[in-house]
Amino acid sequence: MRLENGFATLSELAAASEGRTEMIVTLLRRMDERMDQHLTWINQLGAAQANAETKLAALTDAQINTEAKLMALTNAQVNTEAKLMALTNAQVNTEAKLVALTNAQINTEAKLAALTDAQIRTEQSLAAFQANTERALAKLTENIAGLLAAQARTDRRVDALIDVAGEKPDGGQG
């Protein structure tokens, strides 16, 4: 009887083991499916990250280009202030650079919508720079007009002094 009980227990254990084996196989199959799904997600994330890095590199290059153009404008302004006598030519040059920068900015905005915050700061800086330039140029133009008027008055006074100095005390010319 012990042997029969042992066989019966062994049969029950074998049946239970068979059920567990099927459950383990099912779990392994599900795990394999999940791993495949995870690999798919990982590959999709990798592709998305590569795409984002490409776009970020393009945005970085565009920002560097924009900053370089802004630096060129700053240098043009310094040169304008240093060369008062070449003010007209420097203004034409600055306006041409501003037009080129504005066109480049419009193109950059159309292609780089993801760079909105940095682009807004750049546009605000350019607007302030242009307003400062226009105010400085208006003031310089006003100062030049004042200097020209003062020069004309000085020339008249010098001419009058020359006329007075050229007369003799007896009323005749010297």
C-alpha cells in the first residue's frame, strides 16, 4: 500500500508538475513577447533620439550662425561710432546687414519652429539694437547739423576779424 500511495503521490506530483510546466512555458512565451515589444520600443526611442539630436544639432548651428550675425552687427555699430566722418557709408552698410539678418531670421523661423524661445530673445535683442542704432544715428545727425552751423558762424566771425584786421587806422586798406 505504501508503494501504491507513493505511486499515487508521484502521479499527482507529475500532473501538478505538468500543469506548472505549461504555466512556465506560457509565462516564458509572454516574457519573450514583452521582450520583443521592449526591443521595438527601445529601437523606436533610439531612432527618435537620433532624430532629435539631428534637429538639435541643426538648431545649434542656426543659433551659432545667428549669434555670429549679431556679433557682426555689434562690430558694425562700434565702427560707426568710431568713424563719425564716414557716418553715411557706415549707415548704408549697417542697413544692408540688418536687411540680410532680417531675411536670414525669417528663413530661420520658418525652418526652426522648435527654437521659439531662443529666437524670441534674438528678435528682441535685434529690435533693441536697431532702435538704439536709430536713436544714436538721429543724435549724431543732430550733432553734425549743430557742428556745421557752429562752423558757419565761426567762419563768418573769422572773416569779420580778417576784414577788421586788414583795415588801417586811418580808414584805408592795409
